[in-house]
Amino acid sequence: MPDFALELSFAPESTAAVVAQWEALKAAGLPSQADHRSMTNAPHLTLVAATRVPESAVTTAREVVGPLLPTRIATRGLVLFGQGARVTVAHLVEPDAALAAAVARVRTSVPDLRHPVWTPHVTLARRVPRTVLAEVIDVLHATEAADELTCDRLRWWDPEQGTIEDVAGA
């Protein structure tokens, strides 16, 4: 079963900037999030991913993150996640202090977090063979990246119900 998740979605221009990078990777024949066909696949910033998320955490997120929207997050370069033959390539992003504090508050109310420490990032490609990392980085550097992304909605992914719901923002 996939994880439950609370995520920030992006305003149209920010979504388009990330999708342009996904499409550039795909056009180059490289792994890309553009290849992921799930209904949940859209550029986003995950705040919480867990095997279960209490309704009280969704309420807290609505109360403490919702009023901060829209908010901008700065992109700070590329980051790799993983230790094996394949890695995930993402933009490392930096929220402002208010958003970071709000997310910390939400995360304290969620047991069984997938990742106990929040590393804010926007995924560009998963399961990238290390043998093509140089090509991936070349394509990403040749594609204009946004210096900042605008988050405008808080969404709730419920894999048991198969639903995605905007719970705050635009």
C-alpha cells in the first residue's frame, strides 16, 4: 500500500517549470517523472509521508500551513538520494522559516513517518542508473530551472480511498 501524504502543489508557472525539466529528460531518453503515469504524479513538495496519518494531522496542516499559502520556496541545486545502483535526482529546496516551523509542527503529530527527518525536495527522476547521471545532469543544466517555486495548495493523498483532495490554498 502506498503512503498517505500531505503535499504542497505548485502554481501553474512553477508546475510548468518542473514539467519542462521532466520533459527534457524524457526527450533525451533518460529516466524522468514524466514517465510516471499515476494520478498522484504532479510536481509537488512532500511535507509528510507515512503509513498512516491521523485526521488531526490533516487538520493541523490546514491550520498552520494553509494560512501561509501561497508561499515561495527557493531552489538550491540538485541532490541525489539513494545508495544503490539507481538514485533519485531532485531539486533541493529551501522553505522560509515560517513554513519550516509549520511543517515541523505537523510532522510531530504523525507516527510512522517514512522519513523521520524532512529533506525538502522536488523530484525530477527516480531509479536513475548511476551510469547515466552525467547525462541527466547535463540535460538538467541545459534546461532552465526556476530559482524559486510558488506553492499554492495543500493537498491530501489518501491511498485507501484513492483520492487527492486540496485541503487549503488556491
